[in-house]
Amino acid sequence: MTTRTTVTIAAIIATLTLVTGCSKAPTPPPVAPKQATASDHGHSHDAAGGHAHGEGPNGGTLADWGGGKYHVEFTVDHDAKEAVVYVLGSDEKTPTGVQATDGKLLLTIREPAFQVELTARPSAGEADGKSSRYGGTHESLGIVREFAGTISGEIGGTPFAGEFEEQPHGDHDPK
């Protein structure tokens, strides 16, 4: 047998082995939605395993910040074209003063796309550069609609970001 014939036969055997020896990997069984537990600090979960937050204590939309260490609540006053974000504890209720780098958080709205720099607005009794309330204004906040976006900031050298999405309610027309 020639070298060429040997190589051809080896190639055919390798191809047949791959074709007959490989099959589609079995599909893993579907994963059931995660059920809430005591360690979930009062959240329910959606089918994707994400947190389903209710309305915040200030009537706004909640977002998780740092795996449950903090929560942030987005509120908007369309007439004043102003957003106020409240930093809350893991219980989603207790105002929690944090010292953001440069005293600012960043609000990023997806549609219409714009950003608002939120500055610290300490509540009574908050000191040492800490604030549980951050606010800012932007012309586009005057649009009456449900906003969705990200609230981000750096606290003690650690970056935090939380996604939120307002749901239709009484003072907004549905999309």
C-alpha cells in the first residue's frame, strides 16, 4: 500500500468515527423557578430567578444594589422634571446613608436615552458626607411615561449598579 492510500483510508476511518461516534448532547431538564427563602430578604422571584420588587416606601420603583446589600428606589416628579433616588437597606424600607464618590450617583435612562447626575441631598440627621437621598433634574424627566434604566455609583471604592423599570400606574398613560 502506498502512503497516499494509507492516508486516504485513515481519513475515511476518522470521518466515519466522528459521524457515527458523535451524537447531540442530551438536553438538560428545565430548571424550575427559584423559590423565595428566608435568606432572600423578603423578595419573590420571577421565572428567570431575578428579584421581583414591589413599590418602594416613597412610591417609587425598587432595584437591587449589590446583591441585596442595598436597594435603590427611583422616583420622578414630571412637573419638576426631577428624579430622586433613595438608598435603602437590605429590607427595602430603611433609609441608609451612603457616601458616594464625589457625592454623586448616575441615573441612565434607556428610552429616550439620557443621563442625569444625581447629587447628595442628605436627610435630617445624616452627616459625615453620607446621604440616603440623591436627586437631579433633566428636561426629559418631564415626559410622562414609564422610565427604565440603571442607577450606578461608587460607595467606599466598590461600584454598584441596579436596573429598574417602572410599571404603569395611575398618573401615567399605559405605553
